[in-house]
Amino acid sequence: MRNWSFITNHGLVLAAIARRPRSTCREIGDTVGITERAAHGIVRDLEEAGYITKAKAGRQNVYEVYPDMPLGEQAVDAVIGELLLILGWKPRRREAKARIAQNRTQQC
């Protein structure tokens, strides 16, 4: 039987970054089970698509995930944050508070 997964490496890399935004590409690759080079390529893809941004903090990269971005699947009306929650991501309190405040203003 072949090994397969419902979640692509792009989704797994995004989840790894969401859980540990200060991870190196080597750590991300080890977490997902891909090479460091493949992790670099996926991080670049995610950044170009607008799902994450990368900033320098000293010698280290720090990633920010944008959970309100659409999943990109035509058959699914969901945002990245919903998928990340299923994969074990716990949003920071300030992110959750900001999202709640934004939802309240949209409902008014």
C-alpha cells in the first residue's frame, strides 16, 4: 500500500511555521519529513502567495502567518486559520482578540 496524505507538504510546512514561527528551514524540513532545500522552496511559494511573510530578527528569520487568507480550493469556502486549528495551531492571544474585534465590527 502506498503512503499518501490528505495534507500536502505546503500545508504541513505552513502548519509547522504557524506552530513555531522562529523555526529554521532545516527544522521545518525535519518536522515535515522533507529536505531543507524543499522546505526553502515551499516557504518561498507560501511567501509569494501571501500566506506568510518573513522578517529578520538578528540572524534568524521570523515568519508571520496570515490565517484569514482563503484556502485557495474552489470546492471549499474556508480560510487558512481554520485548517491550521485542525492541525494543532494555537493562535496567540493578541491575534485572537484582534480577530474577535474585527468580527464584531463587521457584524455591526
